[in-house]
Amino acid sequence: PARPIYAEQLPAGLQTISNIVAVSSCKGGVGKSTVAVNLAYTLADMGARVGIFDADVYGPSLPTMVSPENRVLLMDPVKKTIIPTEYSGVKLVSFGFAGQGRAIMRGPMVSGVINQLLTTTEWGELDYLIIDMPPGTGDIQLTLCQIVPLTAAVIVTTPQKLSFIDVAKGVRMFSKLKVPCVAVVENMCHFDADGKRYYPFGRGSGSQVVQQFGIPHLFDLPIRPNLSASGDSGMPEVVADPQGEVSKIFQNLGVCV
Ligand code: ADP
């Protein structure tokens, strides 16, 4: 795929990573972190070496969604590099593991923290680094995309019309940066009850995005109580139920990125 224009300025900490994939949404609460975490664990299950970088400094979800034994990031005293924590074979870095909880910071500070966490971490050899982006398309997101040579972006949305408008913004941001958007995940699209399928947020905006922007893949992720429960329990759904319906959706997404 096309490389972003900043690839030649690759930060040292990222040089041993083959693919860096952004999971992005323009609003909070649409399931971006759920998709990022389950995608990462699916790729790991497929045999890849994987890391997750939770760039959502204001609302880090990674410490809730995965439960590593070691919940604090360590610093190598000599090299002054950050050593990621690990859960079920996937390397993890989140501001939520930096021992400071939720922060009150201005934008440039946030960008500084993200930059430091991302580029001074000893990721080691990775096939994929999945970045759980902060929601939105503002300065923080743009700076992040400029620091990191993304190989692909996955956009997460819910089916409402309003979120379609937001997705369009996200697609435009990535296309300006020459990062290919490989898939849209339309989350919470439906649920099944009493033998019937319900579409609580309406239908069709995902396929509208895909057609309008020429994005090659669209995935429907249904509302599943298990997805929410496993998100809260610290064991991602694809780890808890590797043969389940949700795992199959993520396996299909995994081959796209
Ligand atoms: P975001 O990262 O966009 O803020 P999250 O991934 O944190 O969103 O999801 C918000 C909440 O919705 C979480 O509690 C999560 O477990 C739940 N959730 C996300 N997707 C689904 C789904 N398809 N079915 C059920 N619950 C979901």
C-alpha cells in the first residue's frame, strides 16, 4: 500500500514494526477500542507478533479490556526506554498503565505524551502494531498520523446518519495523509431476538460510505452482550470464544489489514 509522506522520518522506536494500523472513529462510544483489541488478538491468534498502542489518553480503555498481570509500564533504567506490558502474547502500551489515571491536559501536551509513549517504547519485532486512536479528527489525531507511518486505517462507526457524516471526515483525513482506509466496521448494527433481526439504528450508512469513498471492505458487527461483558472482564471476546461468530468477523477483518 501507499506509504505516508512522513515515512522517511520514521521514529527509532517504530523501526522494527512491519505494519501499523490505526483503528479510528470520529465519535466516542461507537466501539473503536472493542474493535482495536479484538482485531489485535485475532491477528495474534493467526500467528502474527502484535502490539496494541492505546492512544486514547483522555479515556484509555485498554486497562479495562485486557487484564495483564503487570499493570504498570516499566522503564529500562539504562536505555530510558519503556517496556510494554503483555497479555496473552500481545504487547500493550496505554497511558492507563502509566500510573496516572485520566489526565487533564491541553492538546499539545497530549500529543507530547502520545509521542513519547509511542516512540520510546521497545516494541521489538512486530508484524502489527494496532493503534487505538483518540476519537475525532482534530489536531491530536493529525499529529499522531504525522508521527506514525500508518500502513492502513480501519474506521469504526454505528449506523446512524450523523455518524456517517463523521466517518466521511475521518476518511478524508486519512486520504489526505495517503493512508489507505481498508475497512469500515459498522458496529452495533443489529441484534437478534425472538427469532427476528432488529436494526435499532437503521441501515445503510455503512454501505453508503463504502460506495462513496471506494473503501474495499465493510463489516457488520452485531450487538452482543458477550462483547460488552468480555470488554469489561479483561478477556477479549475473540480470546474467550475463538470459534464464535464474533471471532469469524474479526478473522475476515484480520486478512484485510
Ligand atoms: P469507543 O472506543 O468507541 O469509545 P468502546 O469500544 O469502548 O467504544 O465501546 C463502548 C462500550 O460499548 C463498551 O462498554 C463496549 O463493551 C460496548 N460495545 C462495543 N461494541 C459492542 C457490541 N457490538 N455489542 C455490545 N457491546 C458493545
